[in-house]
Amino acid sequence: MATKVKGAAILARQTFVSEEYGEGAWTKILDALPEADREALQGTILASTWHSFELNDRLDSAIVAILGEGSRKIVEKIGRASARQNLSGPHRAFAARRDPTWFLTPTDRIYGFYYDTGYQNQSATLIASTQA
């Protein structure tokens, strides 16, 4: 079964590109994608809709090539912006306690909000190191 990504992950990229680089930048990214990808991303993107992981990967690659000038550091910036957006919105309950240990414990559930295959978990060592 092919891995799928929720529209929320795509929307996070669209929001980042548009807010950081302007609406014209999103159009440049879309223009760099294959026609089928452009068609999938030009209309309304719903946070709850599943998209192929490959589409998401091609989108990331276009963002890296065009806006990141080949540096994947831009993907980290997208991650930070996405976390700020989602942790102040739909997932604010996960950050409400401001306790890193409590926050990291349900990461497997958070992962499932965005991907239909795979898992993410945190080791006891990582969780313990957040308390230091």
C-alpha cells in the first residue's frame, strides 16, 4: 500500500511559501511540478483529504530547488512554521501543558494525523532528556 499524506501537510507548505515568499512563489512552485500534480494542488486543498506521499515529495523537491536554492534547510523552516500553525490551532491541546515529556508521549498519534503508513515514537532517553 502506498503511503499517503493528509492535506494538512500540503496546506502547511502552501501557507509557508505564500507567507514567506508571496503568492507568486506558490505559482512558481506549481509551475515546476508535473501537470497532474499542478491539477491536484491548484484547487481547494482540504486538510482532511489524503494525497500521495510522492506528490508531497515532489512538492518538497520543487520548494527546495526554487526557494531553498538546493538546500534542504528550507524543509526545516517549513516544519517549524507548520508546528507553530498546528500547535496554535487544531493541535493546541498537545502543547497546552508546556511540558515536553507530556507533549512527546503521544507523537505516534500526532504522526497518524498526517500519514496513513508508518509510525513515530520517542525513546525514553529522548523524553528524559527533555526534562533536563
